[in-house]
Amino acid sequence: MFPDKITLTDFPTEDLSQDQIDILSEAARKCRAMAVTMTTVAGSGHPAGSLSSMEMYIMTYSVADLSPFNYKSRDRDYVLVSHGHTSPGAYSALSCYGFVDPWDVMAHFRQAGSPFQGHVEREVPGIDWGTGNLGQGLSAGVGYALSQKSRGYDGRVFVLSSDGEQTKGQIAEARRIAVKQGLSNLTVLIDYNHIQISGRTEEIMQADLRLLWEADGWDVLECDGHSFRDIYSSLLLASRSELPTVILCHTIMGKGVSFMENIPDYHGKAVSGELYLQALKELGEDPAILEKAVDLRSGSLPPGIKLSMPAINLVSPDPVDYPSDVKTDNRSAFGKALSDVGVFNYKVPGRTPILVFDCDLASSVKTLSFAESCPEWFIQAGIQEHSVATVAGAASAGGVVSLWADFGVFGLCEAYNQQRLNDINNSNLKLVLTHVGLDVGEDGMTHQCIDYVGLLRNTFGWKLVVPADPNQTDRITRWTICERGNICLAMGRSKTEIITDEDDTPCFSGKYAFTYGRYDLVRNGTCGAILAMGSMFPKAFKAWQVLKNRGLEVKLYNVSCPLEVDVDSLKEAASTGAILTCEDHNVNSGMGSIVAAKMASLGLHARIGSMGVHRYGTSGASAEVFEHMGLDVDDIVLQMQLLLR
């Protein structure tokens, strides 16, 4: 369906030949017809922006070192599509180069079960990030560019985006990170057609795009976005620039179809009937392709690619044992373990780079030691959480281990959409949240992250670990760094005691090995069970002794993996007849609600009580806040006694 010799394997040469321009122009014509057809078949989509972006798509994929033969490799160029709603343009261009079958695209666009979704997703070969809502693509591009640099690979990253999204704050954050990190391997192309859904961009929100990018230190170029020669010349200049480069591609919305051109309505409206026939006539294509595509739509769906995470090659030194007479905070134990693993692997040939991201909180989240020991692996990004969440996620998909440490309300509550997209994109991010729960204390209700379990519970791939003490934190940190997948490690701020056996031996030291999803039985009993998580566990630990002194011996479990129920342990706990769950988290969406739901599904019968946060907290010392909120040692004792009546 498409002409041969479309890929420019000899980029960069000084100019395009007329034969090359003719080949590219013919491909663009056919791609425009495809984009219009697939939206007509689906009855929805965004045809006009796809048409204005078409030369950008075809030229970028032509010069990029990205093909149907190397797209599974880490060592290649990457292409990120920020204006993902122009997926008809992206899919059409990809079919030019053999990534996908053009008839599969036209027939199965926006069909349930098809990889060709309405917005671009990584299920389609050649699509490197599912960007979701506008403004995400540049952050993802920064992540991939950082990954390439840290791995020592001399490749390029291209980001295609729209003009309407340029007013979004996350893009400004990403621009600054790119310049600070010297990402000259990063090139952005903007479809500058002056149209967005609600009308002219200048009328909706004024922004001087050249000045915005120049102000942040980018090399800014402008070209005719429908001229292959102009776009190519700009890409050539960008490849030689010592700065990250943006190319403002001046285009016409709906280019090639007269009744669509510069009409906002066709930003998100498919055509049909006589208008479809007129569009295909103007594009010089046989409208019979519509009938064939419609017939094929009832056939079998094309498969999408199965995403795989890059392998991790890291070695962890021996863990640290904290004796029972030490009192320290979990975040310090995390910082020590992170630094140990970093130093052990830093610049060792063949080892996976660990990129640690910080948003102006290194001293609080305890990543300073790592920063000092492994300076080239430490990324100080300033107070720019939305972009950092995406940057870190995309970098991990590009072949590094990304670790971002931040306060709970910033790293997850504030950047939840970005963490959701990391889940969708099957990234390999290690999100370390300190200052979760009520343990933030004096910072007050705005900074008390009491919803992190519930937020991650809404995802399908994230794992969550909440350690009980510094020894368990040390082991979990080492496991987290070396384990594949998105993992959140959450902890409070305050110093805590070492959890011990009844002979005063630390429970989580020595030969203890962390297993994800396992409940730790720390004390045994028969008349009831306490399941405690995070900052509440040391309090439950003390409450257990009080109950024992009163003749009530209960089982005490440390629940460090609240999203994953340990069914065997839960059955043992339920066999006692009474279960009390304890957490400094929203009681409606935390560990207690997960346990109750699992008990119901298993048909387990036991009285159950849930202690947690019932309202926003107060400001004060951590111990005072817990007492004020009814979550102190005496409160646990009382609630357990009430359950056992």
C-alpha cells in the first residue's frame, strides 16, 4: 500500500532529494486517507489534528533509529506522542514503516479489544508511552533521554506534541529539567495549527510559545510543518545542537481536506456519507477502502504487543542489623540501604544504573548519602512533582531503575494521575513515600497522607510495602530496588523501636527474608488477633503486652503488604473469633477494608473491628495526634477488649 524506500537510514545527510520528498509526500497522502477512514469506521476520533500532524509523524519516524526490527531493544531512538488523541496520524505513519498492518488499523480503530485505542498506547509497536491526558509527553521524553545518557547510549528522543497543551504546567516543569540535565539528545516537534477543541488557541489561553521555550533555555526553531524539506532541515539542526531543541511546525488543522481546514469542529468529529466521499476525493484515494475496512471490522482482532520490563542487574551487599537497643526512624534505615546498594553498583560495568530523583527534600527523605556517593545517578529536579513522576516512570521503562523519594502527599496524592499512567505503561518505578499517615504530626491535615493505600488499591500493577521497623525497612529497601515492577515503599517520619521476639531478639534482622504479601506473626495467642500496619504496629506491639498482662493473649500480625492479603494468616486470625485491624489511614479505604472484603469473599466468620482515621487530623507532636485521634496504645487495648466481650 505504501511506497518503498521511505525510511531515511542515512540520516543525517545535508538535504532530502526530490525523489525522497516525492516518496514521503505520497505516503502522507495515503496516511491522510487512512486517518479519515479509520475515524469514519469507528464513528469517532480526532481526524483534523491527525491531518495537521501528518508530516511531523512521517518525517520523525523516517529519521528515527526505530524500526519493526529494533523496537524491542533498549538501544535505539524513542518517539513519544504527547497529543495522543491524534492516534490516527500516529497509527497511519507507523503502517508506512511496517510496524502495523494498515488494514488492521483502519478496520479495528477504537474497537473493544483492539490495540489501536483512541489514544496511543504501548500495545502498538513504535509507540513508546501511553501519554493519556495532554501535557505528559515531554516528561516521558525527558525520562527516556535521561535513561539513554545514564546507560551511555548515544541515541535520540523525539517528542511530538500539540500547541494547545503548551500552557500546561507539567510541560514547563519538564522543559526546565531537560535544560538542567543537558539533554541535547531531546527534540520536540509542536503541531502549531492554532486550533484546539474550543476554538483558536490565542483566544482560549494566550501563550508566546517561542518565548516560553527560549526563557527556559531551549534552542527554538520554526518551520513549515507541511514541508518535508523544512522539517528535515530543522531536525538536522536539532541533531547538531548542544541544547534540547523544540521545532515549532506551522501547520493547518485538517490539512488536505478543504471543509476541515481551520475548523475547530473537526478536532474531534468523524465524517460520514457525502463528506467522507468528498474527503477521499480531495485526498486522491478510492473511497472503496471504507467498505473493505467495515467488512474487516467484524473479523478477528489484531494482537497487541506484550510489554516486558527491562532486566535489572544489581547486586545488594549484606543487610544492616539494628540491635534492639537502637531507636531510629525507618527513613534513615531506607537511606542507609539505598546508599549501600548504590555504592556497591555505581559505575560497575554491566550493572543497571539507579537514578534517584529528588524534589528539594533530600535531607528529609534521606537520599543525601546516595547523592554524595553516586552523584551522576542523582537527579535534583526541584519542586516539580507532576513532571518528576512521569520522568521517573519513563526512565525506568528505558532501562534504568528509577527511585523517587518524596513525602506521601506529594509523590502520590499530588501526582496520582501520573502514577496511574506509570501503572498503565508497565514502568519499573520505585516510589518511596516518607511522612505518610498521621506520623507527620505538626505539619497538619494537609500533609498527613491518609489515603495512600486506597489510591494504590485503585491500580492494578502497583505493589505497596509498609515496613514495621528499621530492620524490616533495610531488607525491604534492598528487595524493592532489585525487584521488577512499580513498587511503593511507604513509612512515617518518627523514630521507632526495634521489633523483637519475646527473648528480645530483633524479629526482622539476621536471616529474616522479606516475602511480598506475607503477614508476619510477631506474637502468638488464641483469644483474638490484631493486624497492624506501619506506624500503628509499634503501638499494637505495646498493646499486646498490656493485653497479655490482663490475661488476654492474642495473635499479633505485622501487615507490611496491605494490598495483598495473606490468606493462610487471615484464616488463622479468623479462627480466634475476633480480629482488630489498626492503621493510621482512612478507615474506609485502607488495610482494614481490604481484610474485611477478603473475609467476606472467603466466608470467614469472626467479629471484626477496624481502627483507623475517621476525619482529617490535627497539628501537633506525632504522639499527641495519635492520642487525639483515638489511635494510641490504650485505645487499641480498649477496642480489643470490646471485641472480646
